[in-house]
Amino acid sequence: MNTVLIADDEPQLAQDLSRRLQRCWNGVEIVAVVDNGLSAVAEMARLKPDYAFLDIRMPGLNGLEVAAAADGTRVVFVTAYEEYAVAAFEASAADYLVKPISDARLAQCVARLQRAAAAAPDLSALLQRLQQQRSAHLAWLHVGAGNTTRVLAVEEVLYFQAGDKYTEVVTANERHVIRMSLKELGQRLDAERFAQIHRGTIVNLRAIERLDRDMLGRAQIHLKGHTDVLTVSRAYLARFRQM
């Protein structure tokens, strides 16, 4: 029998994960479902579960802090935020699931945990690959017009907007166009600093001043020192739920 604790500050998501784990994992027992980090630490100490599925952003203590208190419990992080992946594996996480989680991805996680029961996974090698990927992030863009070309630091960009045959690059005082698709940019930009908020928009997270929601749940991002207002589509809104 494998015992599991689930910690997530969204009760419906926690209960859904509990049901899905029991469907795809024979012999699993969900021993506790809690909604904050302090309760997660207390229940882990009391119940000593084999595994803990932890949300990262929770009241009290975050998931990384809870994982630091785990003694003999293998941790799987379940979060809407991809940028914590390296920190998670540095905390010896067994896996890292990004919401929304497909049935196939959850089954893959369970299979990984079952294999790890017989042989510990090579987390150091995985962390090394993640760090290599981070070092390859796009840092500079070549922009300009006619015979003039400028080298622009990616960190200066407030947001990228997809056009028909180009991508518009918007900084605090300028606008440029580049012949690189938004899809390619999304693959090469640092996920800790840039986030896709719409199928045609990627924003620099450090450029965000605030996020406003209307009565219908629609969201818009206002930028620091800039008049442009960016729409956040529902497909990407989960990342900003605590703003």
C-alpha cells in the first residue's frame, strides 16, 4: 500500500487529483488532503506518507518550504508555474507536474514513482540538463530598419506581439519588428522572466504593474510606465491567479 498526502489551496483541484490518483494507481491510499503549507508539514510529521503531492504557492508555507520538512516522504510538485522547476529538483522532487495535468501525464508520474521505489532516479542528471537549457535562453535581438541594425537586450522588451508575417517587439520607448515567430520566441525565452498571456502575446513579467479583472472574469495587464494594455486570455489566466 502506497500512502499519499495532497496539499493544494484549491480544494476542488485537490479532490480531483485525489480521485484521479486512485483511478490510475492500484493500491494507493490518500491519507490526507490539506489546503495550506502548515497543515501539510503537520500531517506529514504525523502520518509519514510515502508521497506528498504539493502545490507550490500556498498560504502559510509554500510547497518548497514544505518539501524541506519532508523526512522520508517523496515529493511531487503540482503547480501552474513552470518557473519553479529547477528549485523543485534542487529540493529532490520526484516529479514536477504543471497544471492542467492530463491523464497521460499523471499516469506517467505514477509509473515514474513506481519505478523509483526500486531504484532512485538520477535527479542530478535531470537538474544538469535543466540548467543547460536555462543557459541557452535568448538574451539579444537584432532589430532595425534599412541598413541600420541594433542589438537589443531581451530584458529591455516589455512584450512581444505576433503579426501576420512578423513579431512586434515593444520596449519602453520604441517598437521594432523581427522575423521570428512567437512560437520560436516562446521556446527560447527564459520562462522565469517571460510568460505567454495570449496566443499572440508574450509579456516580460518584470514589466507588469498590475492585473485588472472585470465582472465577467476577463483580465488585462497594465505595464509599468507604458500606456499599452494587454489582454490575458482564459487559457493563460491560471498563472496570474494570485495577482
